[in-house]
Amino acid sequence: MIRLRRLGPGLYVATVVQLVAALALAAVWLRVGQPPPPDPEIAPAAALATALGALADRPEARQRVLQSYADHVRAQLLLADAAGRPVASAEPPPALGAVRGRTASLPVRGPDGAELGRLDVTPVLPPPPRRLVGSIVAALLLALAGTTALLARRVVRPLAALEEAARRFGEGELNRRSGIRRDDELGSLARSFDEMASRISSLIEQQSQFLGNVSHELRTPLARMRAALDLAAAGLALDPEIMGDLARDVGELERLVRELLELARWQVHGPERRFVAPAPDLEPVDLVSLARDAGQRFGLRHPGRGLRLELPPGLEVRASVVLLRRALDNLLDNAAAYADRAAPVVLAVRAERAGAVVEVRDRGPGMSPSDLERAFEPFFRAEPSRSRRTGGVGLGLSFARMAVQAQGGDLVLRSEPGVGMTATILLRRGPQTP
């Protein structure tokens, strides 16, 4: 439902004001320039009444006298007999816009003083002169034109500014905004346009950065594979070390393509533009057993790295086994890539009233507050060189958070530079949790 804020009532009030102004000026057109309706001139009217009494038996002469008086003093005359029945009348020539005054009633007496009837006299004023009428009409048109121009200016100017901003934005000026600040429907429309433009600009920037990151990740393994192919084309034998490098490069490319395809399946939702996975099927999961299995996989992938488990006797949650396993593996791999090798990574599970908590803690360089805000962006890495010796392609944390949020949970990071980082998974507890 459309709700009127200020513009709608403003248009309504402006219309009413114009209507009232038109009616007022129309009334002035009919009355301005004339004095208030006068009372009849009693002395001449009394003399007329006396003359009519003398002409009681001469109706034709009486009518001529009435009409002559009506034309001379511009008055409406009505003669009635003693019973109140009209016997004669007279009116001045008709005139558009004439104004009638107050009626006076005088007795008509015969020569002997007996009352023969009554004479009603109503003065009639002439209409205003043509020049005055023209001035009033011109004033009416000017008033209407002025109010209409003010109303049109209030509505058309912001629409023109918004149209210009939309045109410039469509031509590629991604930083173009309307700049309209109003507390009405047009202001709301301008704010919606500005917010939409900001989101589109951010998405385009993210897309450009995404393509640049993908190109960077593909460049190095493809260059090494190209060099190996050149050596093979030249007839040179490839030693086992080069073959091992090629196998690792192919594995990296396969993993990158797999993660990109998975990322393409997930969608962007909400004003924060978060990637959200399709809703998975949730089932009761033994979180302690799942964490213990993740610890075993960690030992196989990172031999020599210490891992300390802090697990309760048992804890059940409603989750997706596949997504939760993927999130734990990514968080543990991220900790192994950046943590101090002398300090073990900690995987802790505990129960809380609202659900279950899984924490992955490490002691390492940590992240600055500015980097922490961007940690979940796909391909973001705090280390600008993006070296394979210090980390992966920058998708681990993104996928971990998406996997947790797809199950109705959340993943938050806490970090202090030079101390380490803690990744906390919040999950709903299962119905059979003791």
C-alpha cells in the first residue's frame, strides 16, 4: 500500500488552495468595487406611494409611473392590494452581475387616507465595469499560474535531478548519486536509487576484483605447466621433481575450479550482500564425534602440527554433516597456515543455553581490525603477495561462513594482532541434547 508522507498532502492542499482562491476571486468579481447593498431612498419611494394611491383607478398610468421610477432609480417594484395580492410590478433593465439591496415596504393610501395596499421597493446595483472585470480575471489567472508554478517546481526539479543521476549512472559514472535530501515520497525514491546505485557499484567492484583474483591464481600454475610443456617439446626429460610440481599445479587448478563452481551455486542475499548456500537438509549430528574426526583429518593433512582437543562427553546439534565438516576443515587449515608452529591449534566444543559453540584458536600474527572486516570476502588475503607459502587462494573463510549460515548458524572472528585469532561457530542444539 502506498503511504503518503508529505508530497501527497502537499498536492492536495495546493489543489484546495487554488480552488478556494478561484472561488474567492469569483466572488470578488461579482462584488468588488461596489458599496454595500443600500437601503431604498425612502423620500422618493414615499412620494411614489402617494402618487400610486391617486392612480388607483387608472392601472395603465400607474404602470407607466412604476416603470419610469424603476428605470430612473434602478429598483425592483412590487405593488400589492390590501389583501396582499400583487397588482403591478416593474424592474430595471437586466444586467449580469447586478446586486440587489434590502427591500423596503411602504403603505399606499388613497386621497381619503385609507390604506389601499403596500409597495415593496428593492434597489438594484449595476455590475462592475468591464475594465474592473478584466483586472479581476487577470488576477485570478496570475494567482492560479503562480501556485501551479510553485507546485510544479517542487515536483519537477527533484525528478529532473533524479533522471540526470540515473542517466549518468547508466552511462558508467558509478559514483553518481542523486544528492536529493527530502522527507517525502520523492526523497524516499531518491534514497532508494542511491542505495541501489551503491549496491550495484559494490557488486561491479567485487566482480572486477574477483576476476583479477582468479586471473592471479591461474597465472602461476599455468606458467609452470607451460614451461614444463616447452621442455617436453624440446625433447628434454622431465625429472620426478618437475613431474611432482606439475601434479600439484593440476591439483590446485582442480581445487580452484571446484570451489569456483561451488561459489557460483550460492547466492547473494540482503543489504550486506552475503553469500548464502541453498538450504541443506538438517539432521541430528554428534558434534563431539564430528570434531574428533576433523582432528584426525587435520593430523593427516598437516603432519607435525600440534592440535589440542577440548571436547565434552557428548553434544548433539541439528546440522548438515557435509557442510559442517567442510567448515571445520577450512578453519583448521587456515589456522595451520598462519599459526605459530610451536603453539598447538585448539579445537574446542562446548554447550550453551542457546546452542552449541565450536572454537578454533591459534597463536599467530592475527589480523588487524580493517583486515578482519574483509576476512569473509572471497579471495581476500591479508598477506598482499598472495604467496602459496603463507596461505591458499582466500576462499577458506568465505566457504566456512557460508556453510555455517546455511545451517542457521553463524561464524564470527576475533583477533588481536601479534596474539592470534579465534573463529567461533554458533549452532542450534539438537532435540536430544542432554
